[in-house]
Amino acid sequence: MAKPLVAVVGRPNVGKSTLFNAIVNKRISIVEDIPGVTRDRIYFDAEWLNKEFTMIDTGGIEFVTAGSHVIPKMMRLQAQLAIEEADVILFVVDGKTGIVPADEEVANILRSSGKPVILVVNKIDSQAQEANIYEFYNLGIGDPIGISAKNLMNLGDLLDDVVKNFPDAGTSESEEDTIHVALIGRPNVGKSSLTNALLGQERVIVSDVAGTTRDSIDTHWTHGDQKFVLIDTAGMRRKAKIDAPVERYSIVRSLRSVDRADVVVLVLDATDGVTEQDKKIAGYAHEAGKGMIIVVNKWDLIEKDDKTTNKFTEDIYDEMGFLQYAPILFASALTKQRIHRLADMIKFVSEQQHMRISTSVLNQVLSDAQSVNPVPSRNGRVPKIYYMTQASVKPPTFILFVNEPELIHFSYMRFLENRLRESFGFEGTPIRLILRGKKGNDDE
């Protein structure tokens, strides 16, 4: 089940980003300190009352606008994004300034959306300013909630309202033996063409215009005795006079698909190489613990010699160092070159995700690793790793019981991860290592 999406919408300078930061900092999802994972993104996972959701800061998306209007085109597009993608919309206004025409126009758009909209009156920094809230009833959005994002005032009441409006989780549609596969990537890299090539039919409309796919489309597919569900990630429609940063919208549309997937196929354009957009999307999938395969599409358009494949592989791993575990397939959806290999690769990565290692075998690997490379001491204190056990799969997660977690350096954790991969494979899947001290305090 995809995490609910909560979009923050409003005109400039009302405190959207401040509110976004305040909410995600209440309980930021665990993020690995791994070089190469891009952090400057417009989304972040958060949690309230044991309910996880994804915040979207629409203010982080920039467009080139022409002319001056009461409501800029950028703002209208931000509101449209919220209408189309979010489960809950936070409409932020400025309690000190009061209602301005731009607020009224945003309200008109959101009022007809059919989505839950919470009117957030920001910059209510004291009890004396609470009277400023009542003016905003005139927007016709419902009962406004006064907060101070800067001072973290009344955020609990706001988040209580947010989680009340989440859709019911419902029942899972996935079957145990069915692998859900999300095809993700920038617009126009060939995701729909790849889907059609896999299926051998024109199941998905294909066009050279970036963003043709309107919504995520699920396609059931069987290869041999293995059942798959292909999720062809939607792109953002190309709109007139929108600058290149429109591609950042496609990240938002990829979030749901990644959350629902078991294995993620990151589709790159061979003619472009790795872009910042690719790294953002890949970073989210990596942190979500999904299996990962990299497909370099349009390989037929590249002039090659005997070093081309190795050079591309090195460049990809250099740009996305956190995906060293992900296998790479050089293919062409147009000519169907190597496409037949992808189904077996997906099945193999899924098996790697589900691999379980017995505690006795794990501890033999741990003992051998420490014999080769003992845990270095820090500040005269000697760290001790007592034993290791596997806690879960998808992704494979291991708990190391130690005397003091803070003494184990990140580089040694990476060394242990590499030893696990050398011993057991775990190809195509991230690995989670959790340190547990004597008092039960965890570190990752």
C-alpha cells in the first residue's frame, strides 16, 4: 500500500517550507549516511501517531513564468499537483497579512478538488494573534487551524487532523507469488516503450512527447511460471511555457509506484547518462529498501567499442555510489535488444530480497570478518560485536549486538555489508545493518 501523500500549497512567503521542515523533523524517516544519495528534494517521509506518510513541498518547484497575474502560473500548477496527487492538502495562508486575492484564487481551485483540504493559518505566534484566524472563514475551505510553524505551535492538532483524513488502507491486492515491479525514471526515457516490449503488445500508449503517460497503469504479466504486475510510472503532462524543471514533478508521481513495488527498475536514457533527476528517484527507492535494477535504454543509439559498456558501468556507479549492488542491463526497447533478460533478472532480485541466513552461519562470517579486520578502537575505548542475527527480509535486515553502538564507525559497517555480499550475494537489494547496545538502544 502506498503511503498517503500530503501536499503543502499556498502563495509565496506564507511559510510553506517552514511548515514542511517542522513536520518532517518531528520524525524523519531513517536515512543512510551514504555518499551519493541526493538530499535536496521536495519530498520527505514523516510519521504521526504511528502512521507514515510523505510530505510534498510544492514551493520547492520552480517554473519560468511570463507576465504578471494575480495568481502566478507557478502557483496554479502547484495547486494542480496537489489536486491530482495528494491524499490531503495543506493550504497555507499568512495570518499576519490576512486574505489577499491570490489566496482566494487558490481556494477556488482547491474547493472544487474533492480532496480533503485543511486550511492552515500560519504565523499565529501568540494568543493575541488568534483573532486573526476568523477572517479566513471567508475562503470557504472550512475551519481554519492557527499555527506557528516557526515556533512549532499547535502542530500536534494540525497533524491529528491530517491523519484523520487519510484513506483507509483497505486490503492488499498483491498475491504472495506475484512480484510487483515499478518502472521509474525521468519523462521520455522509454518506460512505456519498455513495458510494451516486455509484454509484446501495445498495452501502453507510446509517444515521443515527455509526460504522455497520465496515470500509473498496472499490467498483469506472466513470464514462464512467474506472475508479475508492471507499474508503468506516470509522467507529468507537458504544458506550454513550462521550463525544464517540470521534470521534478515526475518524482512525485513515482513515489506511489515505488512504495507499492517489490522491485524497482530504474530506466536511464543512454544518450543522456545519469542526471540529477535520476539520482533523486533512485535515492528514494534505495531508502525505501526496494530491490533495484538499472536499465540503460536506447543502447542502440550509442556508438560502441570494446570499452563502451565498462565505461558506462563505471560512470553509473560513480554517479550513484549507493547503488553498487544494483545490476545493470544495457538494452533497447525499440529493437528489443536484451529485453528478454529482464524478467529473469527481476525474479532473481526478488529471490535475493527474500534470502534468509541462519544465525550460526552469520556469526561464522562475522567471526571471519573480525579476524581479517578487527573493529578499530575509538578514543581508547574498545568496541565489541557479540553476535549477529537476521531480523527480516525485503530488504534483508541484520541486528548486530554490541557493547556500545556509538563506537562502531560507519566505515566498519560498510565493511561488514561488503562481507555479507561477498558471502551470500544479495544482488539487487539494499542491506540494513542495525546496531543494538546492551540497553537496547539502536543505531543504524
